Amino acid sequence: MLADLTLLQHILAVVSGVAVGFTLGLIGGGGSILAVPLLLYLVGYPNPHVVIGTTALAVSVNAYINLVPHARAGNVRWKEAVIFAVMGAIAAFVGSSLGKAVDGKKLLFLFAILMLVIAALMVRPKKVKPGEMEGHPGQFSLWKLLLSACIVGMLSGFFGIGGGFLIVPGLVFATGMPMLAAIGSSLFSVGTFGLTTAVNYARSGLLDWTVAVLYIAGGIAGGVIGARLATHLGKNSKGTLNLIFAALVAVVALYMIYRNMSAFGIHL
């Protein structure tokens, strides 16, 4: 049964959506990982499974919206993107079915571990290999693409995340496409995985449509603001913001681990 949220909680849901969208627009990724803890601990939504289903839909819609400008700019390799999305969506359905069956507190504990991994990946120096920017159009390994899609889709569905931070390297690994093309192409999979997870959770009544709409509206507004600000920041400023955000993700993750470790019989 869905929670009957107060007006204040609805406002906080919009604010949370703005924060997620703003972060995505400002630093270009990672913001959606905070969608779940914001809805849980700021808005105060009591059901972890409903939170995951709801934020999966919000992340999906925002990914599809952000896909449009990339597609117009020619940054989407549609053949690879569709193959990755279709295979990954099947895996995401399986992963989300497993996620629904896991105790909520245990799922949040594991989600927090994933957040720490993401925080570490965000601060790791990105190395660009010679020739990477040119890529090799039309040449890719089908089995690598399918394998990557299965693994990423499963994780995306299980945790209810977009998984862009995994999809991008997965596409580069399997196809050798340029980083910009991988980022643009990944949004199609992020949207598809999130939608698959959301539909699966909705089938079980684990999705709050009102909160999802508020989150999406806030995310769109925050994304516009963040993207505009990003155009005025230099490379060094963006790097500093990336480090600050990674630290924030790590702190929130540690708090979630503390709150949910009792599910595994660990008490401090």
C-alpha cells in the first residue's frame, strides 16, 4: 500500500528531483545514484521497494529527455545502442524481480556498497587512449556487447538505477566507440533499463505515480539549471565539483550502511 504523503513531503520530492537533475546537468553523471537516499531520508518515504520502483521511472524519463539533444548532435550509435538496450532490458527484468524478493534493508545495504564503488570511479583519473576519439564505425564484438548488456542490465534492475556509469565503459569495451558516442548511446539503455524496472515494480504495486511525476518535474528543471551553469565553468571547476560530489555520495553511502547493517545481524 502506497504511503499518504503530506504536502511538505511532496514539496521535498520536487526539491530532491531538482537536486538530482541539477547534479546530472552540472557534472554530467552520477546524480541519479542519490535519487533513492533522497526519497528515503529527506522526503521520508517508508518503503524501500516503492522508492526504488519510483526513482527508476524518474531516472528513465530524464534519460530519454537527455537522449534527444545527443541524438540531434549525432552522438548516438543506434545499432549498438538498441542491441545493448534490448538484451540489457531482459536482464534488467530478471534483476528487478530478484530485487523485489530481497529484504528492503538488505537491498539498501548492498545499494550503499554500490554507491561507494561509484564514488571511487568518479574520482579515478580518466585516461583517453590514442585514437579513441576517432573510433571504428560499424565494427564491434557482438558477444562482448551482449555479455556487457547482460551484466549491466542485471545490476541496473536489481538496484533500480540507470547504470550509466557502467553502460558507458561497457559500450566502449564492446565496440571501441568514442567516449562521446558511448555517453550519448548509453542514455537509450539507461532509459530502457529504468523503464523495465519501473514496469516490473509497478506490476507489484511498488510505484508511487504522484511522487514519480514530482521527481521528474524537479529533475527536468534542475537539469536545465545545472546544464546552463556547467557552460560557464572551467575544466578545473568541474573537476573540483566532481570530487565534492563523490565525497557526498560516499558519506551518504556510509550513513545508509550504518542504518541498514542490522539486516545482516550487525549492530554497533
